Amino acid sequence: MMPAMSLIVVGVDGSEDGRKGLQWAFEEARLRKATLRVVHAWVLLPPPAPIGLTPPMAPSAEEIDTLREASEKLLELELSDVVGDDPGISVERTSVEDLPAQALINEAADADLVVVGSRGHGGFAGLLLGSVSQQVAHHAPCPIVIVR
């Protein structure tokens, strides 16, 4: 008999590895009849100011709304493609303004398992693990699965 789980957290970022992680987490949640919490984190960082110049202005409310809407749209698209209209389990969508690794660690505080893809949209394609999956592996408050 499989151990009971009530909550599985998975991070998505629109990458192929992120989608593989979502697919794995969804199947695991269905098998264990657990709630699936799908998390997308976004951060609006102003570009650094050149030395001697005034720092850039804080982002406008419109820029923040645009990023929040894009995040929610990404969650909607990923879930509709992988989970469909009738998943058969409880699915929570979480769009959060935070660094991706920190958001996943925070969202997994009450989870039984956290799932990430091995690499996301980071810049180094040859790495086995991306920085987010590596940070979550080191700091997650629960067991972690890294899907390749």
C-alpha cells in the first residue's frame, strides 16, 4: 500500500522540463488522491543602472499587472494541456511574485512532496540541474523529486 499524501507541489515555468515535472506530479497526485498545487513564480527586477547614473524607477502598477496576468495565463495553458478540464483531483493554481526557488520552498511548507523539472529557462543548457531545482533540493521542507 502506498503511503498517504495530501499535498504535492510542482513548479512550472513554461519550459519542456517544467511540463514534464507537471505531468509526473499530476500522475502521482492522481495515484495518491492528493491535492496538486501548481506554482509559477515571477519577479520584476529593474535593470541595473550604469555607474554614476540614477537608478531606474520602480516598476509601474501596469507592468506588475502585466506580469501577473502573464503568469496566470501560463498556469492556465500548462494545466489545460496536461491536466485537462476534469482532472479527478483537487488542483490549486498559485501565481506568486517571488524568486522561483523561494516560492517553491514557501509553497511546500505544508506539502508531502515537491516536484521540479531538472532545468527550466535558465541560460546553461549543458547543466544537469538548473539553479532552481538545485536550490529547492537543498532547502525543501519535504521530499523532492527532480524530473529529467
